[in-house]
Amino acid sequence: MLDIADALRRWFEEGRDFALATVVAVGGSAPRGPGAALAVDSDGTVIGSVSGGCVEGAVYELCVQALLDGRTARERFGYSDEDAFAVGLTCGGVIEVLVTPVRSAAPVFRAAVSAADRGASAALARVARGPGELLGRAMLVRADGSYEGGLGGHPELERTAVAQARAMLDTGRTGAVEIAEGGSHCPGGVTLFVESSVPPPRMIVFGAVDFATALVRAGKFLGYHVTVCDARPVFATRARFPEADDLVVDWPHRYLRDTATDGRTVLCVLTHDAKFDIPLLETALRLPAAYVGAMGSRRTHEDRDRRLREVGLSEDELARLRSPIGLDLGARTPQETALSIAAEIVAARRGGSGAPLTGSGTPIHHDDGRQEGGSRPPAAA
């Protein structure tokens, strides 16, 4: 749902009722992951997508029905070999969709959309499987443990749900959580679907060079909050980097040491100058970043590797460095180089190999637990 938060915010402001269909589980080569959403208002207007086209018509009808009868439903869609005309996924995968009617005054959903639109940290937790009276019940859980909404007046279940949602929020993940059997209100247990809204992940580009201009553009396209840092004020200017969220004139290692990073942060070192690179990478490779890449020739890499060993980096720390930066696309121009770096970042986030899909036999969509949430998809690729 959070991937269409901006449009839903407008619907709430306009007082529209709507039905919300959200992918809560996937299997095989499903076209979209958990959290993908489609909404239909009372006029029949549609926003979003759950499958890229395969089952949108059937999901639309489920939404219309939910608006009519006010009931939450869960439906499974998969390819059927027995019936070629059955509604299903031509890719052979399976998705499960939760369809919930949402009134324009619904406080929990309204608060969740507002949090996602502002980039605030919050997790929307909904019962995706369980007793009929609990199906679709929702809570909005904040990082401090406070919450809105509830799960049908079951305090123990709500406490467990808050703890599980906060754990997902801490890592920015979206996905299903199983809650074991807990009394007569849920004799078979429940499945909680948690969507995390977190601020966009950071991309910090060190080195205000021509390649950085193209990489900033690619980073913004992927949904990152992009910072450019360079010690030379003549290069780190708004005229050269109009699309950067932040421009910092400082020594790279000093800025990195003092700024906030986390396990989703991407660090791209484009300076290929030892006086900047070595102290910067010494700091970067000891931080909990998702990706650390450094530009330079193979000869530069060998010299850099030697210098980093001399300052005391371990083998495990050095193994985190992507150098030379990017995938082998045969890139020449700054734009092509930015594409190769962006491709490597996506592969690192999603568990991809970077190899051609043609003839590889590898999965197109990797189900490796790396699904992340955000106010918008931080990296929709």
C-alpha cells in the first residue's frame, strides 16, 4: 500500500472511500513483491498494480465487491495448466492478495499514508490470515512502540503484534510474520502483514566529478536521498549538481565519520585519489553500509588495496569493497558508468548475480528476505 501513498493521500483529502488490494505473499517468479498495491475508489478509478497486468481485472472486481459488501477478502492467484482461460499469472508464479474496504475517515490507514508520504518511520500491521473477525484488522506502530488502531481488543495479541512490527521497522522490511496460537480468539494463530515506512535510504557520492553528475541522477531515479561530498568548493556546486538532495564541502572521511549511516546506506567513492580515498575507505569499510564501491583502474585498485592493508583493515573488511566499481557493461560515458554502478547496487540489494538472464537458468525474482519498505519504493528496479 505504501508504494501508492501519495495518490491515496489525495483520495483521503478528497473524502473518497476505496478498496485496497495488497500483495501479502508471493511464490515463484511473481511479477511484483509483497506490499505492491492496487486501489479502486467508489467511482471505479484505479491506481497502482499488483501484477503488472496479469490479474488486474480480477482484482478490480474483488475491490468493487469489497466496496459493496464492506468485507475483507484474501485471494490466491497462480497459473493453471488445467484451464488455459483461468485467471492467473502467465509467469508461473503465485501471489496472494488481501482486499480491504477503506473508508475516507479510517484513522489507521489515513495515518499510515500520512507517515509514508512524509517519510516518517512507522509500520502498518494488518491481519492477513486468521479468524474472520480479525481479517484485515490494522495497527499503525511507531518506532517508540506507540500505536493506533488494534486487533479486535486482544491485548496479548496486540502486544505481540507491536513487538513484531517494531522488529520489522528497525530493518525497514516489509513482509509476513507468523504469530503462534494464542487462545480462543486465534486458535490457529494469525499471519500479520507488516509494511514498513522508513525515510529513503542514503546514497553518498564522494567526488564532485562528471561521473558523479550522472550517478546522482541514477540514485534519485532509484529512490535514494543523494548527497555529494567533495573537499573542493569549486566543484561541489548547486549549478553542477542540481538534482542532489545535499551538497557538502568537507574532507570525505571527516564528513562520513560525523554523518548518519545505516545498513541501507550506499557509499560511492569516485575521487580515485589516494589522499582522499584511503582515509575515507578506512572509515567506510568499518561502517554498517549496504554497499561500498570505489572507482579506479585495476592498477589503482591494487595500490589502494595495499595501502588499506597497511592502515590495518582486515580481510573481511576489504572483502566488502566493490572495486573497480560497477558491473562489466563495457561502459564508456558518465551515463553508462552510472548505469553500471546502479546495476551493481541493485544486484547487491536484491541478491542478483549480475549475469545475463538469457540462458542462465537463475530466478528472475530473488526471494531472499531482502524486501525493504519505504515511503516509496527506495529502489523499484
